[in-house]
Amino acid sequence: MPPRDLLLPLSLLLAVCACRGTESKTPDAGTPGAPSADAGLARVASPDDVLTHVTPYIPPQCYTKTQGEKGRTHNPCFVCHQGSRPPNYIDDAAVQLDFAFPRAAKRNPWTNLFVDRRQAVAAMPDEEILAYVRQSNYLDPDSSPILARTLQQVPKEWDADHNGRWDGWVPDLAFSFDARGFDRRPDGSLTGWRAFAYYPFPGTFWPTNGSFGDVMIRLPESFRQDESGQPDTEVYGLNLAILESLVARRDVPIAPVQETRLGVDLDGDGKLGTAKQVKFTWAPPQRTMSWVGRARTLQQKDELHLAAGLFPEGTEFAHTVRYLDVVDGKPRMAARLKELRYMVKKGWLRYGELMQASGREALEAVQSPDKTRSIGGSTEQGIGNGSGWRLQGFIEDASGQLRPQTREEHAFCIGCHSGIGATDDSVFSFGRKLPASEFQAGWFHWSQRGLEGVREPVRADGQGEYTYYLEHNGAGDELRANTEVLERFFTPEGALRPEATQALRANISPLLLPSPARALQLDKAYRLIVREQSFTRGRDATVEPASNVHRELPAEDKALETGVEDPLPGPHEGKVARYPGLPGAARPAPKPVSAKSSP
């Protein structure tokens, strides 16, 4: 591990983190491959869309007190801030060392963390909250999306540009998944969405901390067609397998397929035969991997792109954040949505452009450490993240129906989906997809199968990822407020229980799922936030006031040290793929390259 005094300058020169509050930049419009995603996301201000604080992109978890009462240092920071996998050039592991916030962010704006909801939660009957979470606020009784119908005649308060129509994403998920994870409308036709199961990200996103989430992916129509332009689910499944290989950087088993029909050597054996896997052979400048079907034709024309660690332009993700239901004494994903989140990749950035953008932002972080990020976008169009993606979301109104998020509420999403080392092309979930050895090869929705029996993910160093998190954080959440996890997995002295962590190897559900009583408590706490519509003060479903969170950081220029002496490595470190010709793939620090020389 390099000395501490070398790590921080490296981070300042090569990394930019949302916590540092630098403004995200995109290449000039004339730059080849520059995204157009942000071009139409000019700020549309309205009286109800004024920012209550200027750093809504810094998540509440970043204010965690890392020093415990007994002198122990708790480090939950490494799960987001870590040595990144190219072409993510953030490499922000040194952010684990300090609370390097701009002055405007020194006072914690997430005051919902400090609200005592115990009395109000106790007064809410279990039957009431169960009835509430079991009622869908997304699907009508006839299984059609409620929002799609509402948006046909957009309410005036949602029409940010006052043109009489909705210009954002119109939700079209049917939430009816077949045995391969494909989403189907009531008439049996495909929506194009496909559900995949993934290892929940450590900490806040575990269901035991308040919410159950799912993710669906959809590739553009050309990826779902054969070369003649006809719909082909086999071609679509293969393109998704190719994408899985590119993002996860691994070989992906597939059902036997004749390569001669596709014109692509999927298994990388140098001939066209029967392939049983997609071989990860991507090594520029040879570029041996290819899409199949019509997407292959467009790729050959340079109208579509393919590169390891990146999603092709037009990729869409839908993600629901849900309440917890309790069925037969077991916590489950509820029908009611807290949020419906959406991402679409509107532009393509080459490796060199991504590296240059990270370098520019890192330099800004050094030169203007107190500069805060400008917040563009609008209620209707969502917000661009500066890396080619547009993010948009819907959240509950006071009555429980879904409404578009405000500009400030959208900005909350940017803190995690830009400027951190843990993501693959701004996305958390797809690189964490369950492998082909799991149920339905990992292509399923959590409503089709629960977390029971899912094995613990393993880090590159051979350690269990969740066990590693528990060991170094000393808790099951950033706030260290989840007493159930503390009791299940730690001794009174704070040591891990070896029998509990050993059991995780075969089954992660005892860690990730709360007791029925805790599930209902967290549902009730969040329901109170919904009634208040106080999301700009925080969305965490806390029952008691958080005690392990800074209300205010020192106002002086010097950043407060976290107490972490050496940054912890992320789950992939030690196993970073090194591709010939990929800028920045080999450590130490990447060297500037021409954007034209990289894929």
C-alpha cells in the first residue's frame, strides 16, 4: 500500500468524486462521440423547483461518523470510493481518508436523519401499513401502467416546458416476466425489458435497511432483430450475453448456437461452429468481439459501438425501489413502489474522452475545492450525468401515487451515478449480475425467486464481499443503526461471529432480510416521510434519530480526517483486466492519450 501522503495527491489529480462537489463537464459539441444527452436538459426553473440546498448530490451516507465511541475506525466509504476498473478513470480510493467537502456542504442538509419517529411509528397499525404496501401504485387492476395513462394528458404542474405534452420517459414496464426474465404485456408481446438479478450493493441498498430493489435492462430495437430486421429473441439474448461479458469482463455460458447463422465467432476459437459460451476476448485494436443481428450491421458501419466496460448508446435501465411486504412471516418485495428510476444512454464517449473528462474535473477539484456542482435538467426531462446518460425518476406524492421528481430530487441521483470508482459506466447493478450458475442464469425478477439460497459474492482476493464489508464497517449499514444485523453478526464486544459469516457463503438472506417487525417499522417510517413530502431533507427510513452522523463538519479549510489510515481495496482490485491498447488499464496512473486512438 503506498504511503498516505502519496495517495491523496494521486486522487486529486486523477479522480473526481461527487462528494467533492465539482461541476460535471461534457466534451464540446464538436468532439467525436460527444453525448447529446445534456443538450436538451437546460434548467427549467419554476417556483416549486428551487433548490433548498446547493449540494443535493452529496448523499446522506457521506456524512457518516467514521470514528466510533470505543475508538474504532469504521470504513463504509470504500464500497463507493475505490480503485476503479478502466474505462472508469475515477480511482477515488483516497476519498476514504477525508471529508473533503466544499464549504457549502459542511452543514448536513439531510435533517430527516435526526427526526425521532418512534411515537408516530408505534401509533400506526400493522394492518394499515400492510394494506398500503400491498396496493400497487404502478399497475391498474387491468395490469396497465397508471403513469402511462396519466401522461397522455400531462398535468400542468408536470409540464415543465409548458408545451402541452410529456417529453420525458413514459413508463411501459408490464412487470410480467417469463422463464427467461423477459417482460411481457397482457397480450403476451414483449416490452423489450428484461429483468436480471444482482448482488445487492453493500449497505443502504440491502433490504434490511428499508427498501427492496429490482433492475430491468432494455437494449435498442436493433439489438432485438436479426440482420434482416425481424424480431429475434435468440439474437436479443445473445446480445445481452455479449454485453454481460463486456461489462463483467468474464466468459458467459450460453445455450448452444450455430455461429454460421450469425457470422460471429462468439466463443473465440477462431472458427464458426457451435458456440456454448461468449468468450471475453476483447483486446483492441483487434476488436474480436461483436454484436449479432442488425446491431452487428450497424456496428460495422460505426453507427453503434462496442467496448469493454461500456454500454452501447440507447441502453435503458429501469429500477424500482419498493416497500417491504411480509408474507407467511417472511419479508418480501412489496407491490407498492417508493420510486421508479430510469436511465438512458444518449451518447457515446471513447476511452480517451472519458479519461480527459476525469482529468479536467480532478484539476477543477484542486483549483476550486469549494465550487459546487451546477444542477441542470428539469422535473420533466430529468438530469444528465455528464457521461452520456440521462436520469429520470418518479416518487410518491402525499397520497401514495407516483409523480415526477423535482429538479432537486433528480439531483439526488447524480451523487451515486457519476464521479465514483465503484460503477461500470455509471451503473452499479449490471456488473453485479448473478452468474450463469444461478437460477435462470441470473435472468429473473426478485418476484420469481427470493434471496434465500443466493450465495455470497466473492471478491478478487477470495474473501466474501459481504463479510469483508461487515468486518471493516463494523455494522450492516453506514449509519450503524441496524441493531438486528449488529446482534446477528457481531458479539457484544464488536467482533464478527464466525458461524454467522460462514453461513453467508451459502445463503445471504439472513444478512440482507430484516425480521418482519423491523420490515414494518421501516415501512411506517418511510410512509411518514411520504406524507410530509420531505424528500429534500432525506429519504432514509430511520425510526430513531441517527447518532453516528455528522450534523456539521468543521468550517475551516482543512478537511476532517476520517481516521482511515490506508484506503481499502474494492472487490475487483487485484484482478483488474489489462487490455492491450486500453488507456489506463495498467497501473500506476493512466497517461493521456488521443481520443482517436482508443475505442
